[in-house]
Amino acid sequence: MIKIAIDGPGGAGKSSVAKLVAKKLGIVYVDTGALYRTIGYYVKEKGIDPKDAPSVVSCLPNIKIEVKFVDGTQKVFLNEEDLGDKIRTPEMSMYASAVSAIGEVRSFLLDTQRDIAKKNSVIMDGRDIGTVILPDAEVKIFLFASPECRAKRRYEELRAKGQDVSFEDVLREMNERDKNDSEREIAPAKPAEDAIMLDNSDLDLEGTADAIIAIVKEKTESK
Ligand code: DC
């Protein structure tokens, strides 16, 4: 069993590359951002301000989140409903970022994440995987790229999905979200002390996956 933690800011390509590495290594890819997005979605549906911590916390007992893997793809169910791409909009990114700053929300999702890693070899992406969720992960990588480069990737990804967004809006939202996620008091997005920093501004998807696999090999073979 192996645990690989991939943390870093939005748009660094964590999910695409982690998916590819999971496939190449035959392990499970876990997208933890989807869990925060799911809570953000519930809160939005209820018309609650995601920054209103007491109201968000009072919702938690009514939320049941289940993670299932169908043909190697993660599906997250909110009270038995598969939300699919409904959690993938820029608005849901902001909702997720806001609810993720609330300590009770983070504790609520802790066991769900750890349980998956207990049962499977995983590559898990998020913001606090190496620092909080899997501090004993064999491999920890902090993946990053320049803000412009990350915004360009996110912009292209959203346009490809048919979403009508402007580059300026994507860049502004990305900077705002980076600030929220890295400056929050609880579990801020930051590299673990023993994380390897990987800048993929000049690497494509395959190049980034190869770099990660080389790090995994080096770490596991040296043990
Ligand atoms: O990775 P993502 O863009 O889907 O994440 C959405 C938000 O969820 C992100 O802005 C911060 C939060 N998040 C978090 O706080 N911790 C994680 N492990 C994953 C995501």
C-alpha cells in the first residue's frame, strides 16, 4: 500500500495529473476538493451564505456524503444524489473555498478521506493532504505554477466544457481563492515540511506525470 499526497493551488493541474499517475501506477485517485464542493453545493441550494459559519455548521447533520469508485472514477453522492458536473462551476469553486475555511466542515470530512486511504493505495489531491489528512504519506508533492499559467489552464478547461467565462474573471477568482485557501487559519494550503516542490509551469500533463512517477520511484526504492 502506498499513499501519495498532491497538494497545491487551484489550476496547477493536480486532478488531471493525479488521475493519469493513478492509471499508470494502478492505484486509486481521490479528489478531495469534490467533497468541499459538495458541501458548497448543499449550502447554495439552501440559500445559505457560505461564510456564515454557524449556519453552515447547522446543516452538517443533514448532509450524507458517500464516495464511490465506478470503473476507477470517483463519484461523490450527496444524500444519495450523484451531483456530477454540477459542482464544477466557478461559483461552486468559490462556495467550496468559503466552506472549507470552517473547522467543523474540515473535521466532518476528515474520516471520509482517511478511510479511503486505509483501504486502498491512493494518490490524493487537495490542499492539506500532506500536512493534515495523510501526514504519514510515503510521497508528498506540492504542485504549483505561476498564477497566469494556472488561470490559462483553468480558463481553457472551462471553455472546453462550454462554460462562458472570461480569462480576466478566471484569473481574478483564482487569485481570490488562492488567498482564501492559503491564508485561512485552519489547515491552510501550504507545503508539508517534507514535501517536494514541483513547478510545472513549463511541463505538460505527461511531463508532470513522469516527474511525479520519478519522485515516487526514488522515494519508494530508497526505503
Ligand atoms: O481542488 P478544488 O479546486 O476542487 O477545491 C475546491 C476548494 O476546496 C478549494 O478552493 C479549497 C478547498 N479544499 C480544501 O480546503 N482542502 C482540500 N483538501 C481540497 C480542497
